[in-house]
Amino acid sequence: MTERTLEQHALILEAIAQAQGRSLNANEINQYVVQRVGAVLRPHTVYRGLKHLFEAGRLEREWSERNGRASASYRLPVQSPAPQAQVRGRLECRACARTVDLSDAQAWFKALADACEANGMVLSHERLKIGALCRTCGG
């Protein structure tokens, strides 16, 4: 890996770290890079970097629906003392982006795993993000 690639990965990680637990998509990461260093990373550079960092276990990926399409966002891994304490689900307000982690979401995951199995699929080990509206925003 080149020094330039390492610098780009460092900028991606810095952008995600500054979000303080909030997940960022590739566009939000690029906005941070523009503000931080005054230069835009090419989209394929950001996506390649995110893919590498995710596969290396340095990032967690969450899928959500945005404008009718699947959209990935990334955050730093949650450090938890025991695997059973890991948060794998999250509710997110679509209006204000307030999030609530679901630490006891086993029933949800069992239902999803059953639905996947019934349709010839396997549930991935990625996080599940469910869009909702909080009470403040009109839910």
C-alpha cells in the first residue's frame, strides 16, 4: 500500500471518528475532507478506501434506504466487553438522525434470519438500521 493510500485511509478514519459515533456515508466523508484539507477525494478512492477499511475490521457498515436505493454508511466499531453485548441493531429518525441502539434485538434477528432462510438467503453479520420518526419529529 502506498503512502498516499495510507494518508487517504487516515483521512477517512479521521472523518468518521469526528462524527462521534454517528455513521457517515461517502459524500459526508468527502465533505469533511474538503473542509479539513481543501481537496476532494475522487468517489472511487473513497469507496475503495471504505471497502478496504471495512474488510480489515476497522469500520462497521450499515445499510439503509435513501431515495429508493440501498445506501451504505460507516462508523468506527463499537468496543464492547463481550460478544453477546454487541449492539447489532439501531433505530434512526429519518428527520433528525437521532439514533437508539438496540442491544436486545434477538427476536428481530431471529425473525430476519427465518425470513432469509425461507427465501434462500443468509443473514449477514452487519448492523441493521431501521428508519423511523422520533416523537419530536412527528412519529
